[in-house]
Amino acid sequence: MQSYPMKLIWAHCLNFFLKSILNMKNKYDISGMTCSSCKQTVKESLEQLNGITHAEVNLELGEVELTMDNHISISELKSALPVKYQLREKMEKNVFATIDGIENSEVVSKSKFEQLKPLFLIIFYISVASLLLHFKDWNLKNFMLDFMGLFFIVFSFFKMLDLKGFPASFAMYDPLAKQLPVYGWVYPFIEIALGLMFLMRIEIKIALVVTLIVLGITTIGVTKTLLDKKSIRCACLGTALKLPMTEATFIENAIMLIMGVIMLTNQ
């Protein structure tokens, strides 16, 4: 059996010890990611830096955990990323400041609700506005037409805030946008057209058929995403608001589809 000099053994031990100490993990907040492609770009860009052995990117939380052999400054990390992505030091919460008796699952649930609050507020305001338009002379048919019209107009507005970023995010779950990228670019304009048709009572039957086709395709993609348990962002309000893909997205589309079917059968 070959014997190794004691100095060599100590050198190996010291090298292993230093590596285990210097194998640091740091978390950072990162913004600008809208899809799994962005997630992969961030991961590959950071792992190309000398000293980083692994980058774990969480798209839904907007954070990245880096495993490093040696400390790398925040400026070096930022320079390794495309301009679209903004990296910053993570502000850790004080774990001792949590309320007694609250489980982690409840905290996560509350966090998801907070993320979806803009969606709930928008649907609430659209509903109230549609009700007020027919408060004195109630008519269910006109209420649904105005609800659908305002829905499309408002949701298209948020998509217009980042028209360049929307198609890529939308293609993450919409089957037609995946196969036909130009569809993602024209989708906000389709929503505007449908919104105006409903509000101005122009060719309602055609608008209803198009609505059922468009939202039907999207709902298929949303359902598949939920069943596959993929963590991606919903593009229903564009990329300006970071909404997670949840059952709320399915319910939102289902409401519009049900209204469309009811209206079409009563034409």
C-alpha cells in the first residue's frame, strides 16, 4: 500500500476545509424575469462567472441563490447579467417578528393573495362599474355586455404597458401563441377590438364567437399549466404586474366563457 507524506495529507485536509468554508451561499432579489427562458438566461449568465459553482433561480419569488467559492461583489454580478435584469441585495425578514401560531403554509397563502390583489381589485371595479351603468334600469344582458367590454379594454391597457415583453410571457402557456408568435403581438389589439364591439354593441354575435375561441384556447393552456404544476407568471395583466399563474386565472377566464355562452345562446 502506497504511503503519502504527512505534509501532503495535511495539505489535502486543509484544502478540503477551506473549500467547505468558502463554499458560501448568498440570496439576491432579481427583477425583470417573465418566463422560464428568462430564468435560464439568468442562471447561465451567473454561472459563467469564476467563483460561482451553482445558481438556483426562483422565477415566482424573483430571487436567486448563488453558491460561491469566494465572495463576488454585487457590481460584478450585475455586470454579468443582461440590462433587462436588476440584481440587488436581498432584504431578509426578521423571523422573530412573525405572529405566534401562524404556520408557513398560511404565510405562503397570504403572500399569494397579496400578489393576486390587483387582479381581484380590477375585476371588482369592473363589476361595480357595470352594475352602476344599469342601476336605474337593470338589464342582465346589457350588464354582461358592458362587463365583457370593460374587461377586455382594461386588461388590454395593462398589456400595452409592456407590449414588447408580453408576447414571450403569453407564449409560456397559450397554445396558439407558442405555435404562432405573431399572435402574441396582436392579442392586445384583439382585446381592444372586442371591448369596443361589446361596449358599442357592434356585431355582438361575431364578438361573442371570437371571445369563445380566443379565451377557449387560452383556458386550455392555463388548465394544462395548472395540472402540470408549473410555476410561471400570468400574462393576463401583462408583465407590469407580477401575477402568479393560479386557479384565479382559470376562474377569470371561465366567467367570461360562461357569459359568452349565455349571451350567444340568447341571440
